Amino acid sequence: MQKPLTYRASGGDIDKGDALARHIGGVAKATHRKGVMSEIGGFGALFDVKAAGFHDPILVSATDGVGTKLRLAIDTGNHKGIGIDLVAMCVNDLLVQKAQPLFFLDYFASAALDLEIAKAVIDGIVEGCKQAGCALIGGETAEMPSMYGKGDYDVAGFAVGAVERANINASLHKGEDYAVIGLPSSGLHSNGFSLVRKIIEQADIALDAPPPFADTNHKNFGELLLTPTKIYVDAMMPLLHENLIDASCHITGGGFYENLPRVMAENMRLVIDADAINAPPIFNWLAITGNVASHEMYRTFNMGIGMVLFTKEPEKVTAILQQKGENPIYLGHTEQCDSPQDNLFKASIIIKGVDTS
């Protein structure tokens, strides 16, 4: 007679899932904020936008993952930072739309649930939500043994924010010029890791070895590479409240050349001085070790600048950012380009000192 089958025998474990849900329910309380109307565990989460302080709100949503940076986390067993990355990649995009992050949901999928790994990731998500001032109000945990290899997992994040209807414009205006200010990144953030991993593989560098350049802040190379993505909510919200930012750009996949034109107006040129950026050593090491051209570096990585702000009041913006503990960098300016040749392009970027061949 065939032995009775159970869900656990097929590779899933409801008890572990329940244990993780209890853990999430406990730690998520630390992210509670005005507007939250329900506890984690229901079939859906409720949020009152007006109770969060908005008069005529427009909802803004963002979803993202952490790319192949996740492979390094799995290989090194360093998982908490991935949760912070997940929140950062979503809420920083909300800021570009001038929205205040309100709540966050996550998706965690694996072959078989490892409670310690899942808890580490969730704890990172909670930390990221605390930094962003948003509430973790729900999520999904999936066990799919036929979809993932042993020890592997994947994560995705979903953030919702709000902006007052009167403030929703997040693009630059044609015919006007702006100062351009950069906010330093914490490192590579969460983009370009397929290239990073290829360079590491070819250079035969062990992740548990010391960084291959001068660095006193990390015990090994893997820890440096897994530095969590910086969350800019605390620094930028005062600027958005005072309407000092005309537009901003989160430097993610595509680097400078692909992201910045997304907020620029027609026939606008952006002129940046690469020397002002002073990229951290990791970027120089990647360029030299991988023989990566400077133009390719700037279209793949953030080069040490995680967020770019466009403003007509750079002195006020700089002063407020410095009060928030930031080290803002004046990168350059926008200008109008009206020649027939320039009119072939919606927007163009010149980074002085970068090879464009």
C-alpha cells in the first residue's frame, strides 16, 4: 500500500512557514507608522493615506529586486544586507517621483525554507523600512523545490508612496537650466553585479580574502561588495517638502548615461565633471582589473553617486543636506543646445574626462 503523502514529503514545510510568519509579525511592529490599519497575517493590508497626513494624495508604486548581488549573499552566507538593498531599490525610486514612502511588501521564494536565512533577510527588510520611514505591512513566502536549487532563494520588493497632486511633476522644464548635485553612494549598491562577478572570476579573487586595494572598513572582499544600498529618504524628504528639488534621478542599472536622460527635457545637455565625482577605489579596481572602458563604467555603475538632484537653489540644497549628515557634491549643470545636430537627441550627457569611444 502506498504511503500517504504530505506537503512536507513533497518538499514544503507549513510549520516553518508559520514560524517565519510569527517572526515577521513581531519584527514588523518596529516599522509601524501613521496610516497602517491592519496587522500582518491577513489576506490583504489596509493603509489610510489621509491618516498619514496627505490632503490630495497621488499614489506612487515601485517594484524591484537586487539582481545577481543575491548570488554573492548566498555564496558568502551574508544575508541581512540584501533586505536593506531590497527596500532601498524601491523607496529610492519613489523619491524620484517626489513621493514619501508609506509601506512595503516583500516576496521571498526558495526551494525549501531555511528559517535562519529567511529571518536574516526579513530583519534587513525591517531595518530598511525603518531607515525609509515606511511600514512593512505584508508579503509572501513561497517554497518551490522544483524551481530553485538547494540553498538558493530569490527576493522581490514592492513599495507604495504618496505625493500631493500639486507636486507630482518630476521632470525638468525645457528652456531652463539647473545645478546638478550628487549624493554619494555607499558603494556598488545593487547594479552591475553580473559584470562584477565576471571580473572577480577572471581575476580569481576569493570573496573571503582581504579587499585587493586599501580598505580599513571591511574584513574581506565579499563584505565590501555586499555593502547595503544607501537609502536617501531622510536626506531628501526635507528638500521635497520645501520644493527645492526640480527633479532627481536614482543611479541604478544603466548608470549615468541611461538614467539621467529620463528626467531631462528635450534639447537639454547635462555637463558633468568626472573629477568631481572622485569614485571610490572599488570602481577603479573593477575598471583596471576587468579592462573596462570609462564610458562602460559610467553606463553600468553609479561610480560613487547614488542619487542626482537637479535644483535652481544649490546653496540651500547643499546646506540642508549637510545638516542631515550628507556630503553633497556639485557635479555640474544643465544647458540648452539648439543646433541642428543637437536637435537629433532628446537629451545628451557630457561627462568630462570620460572616454566616449
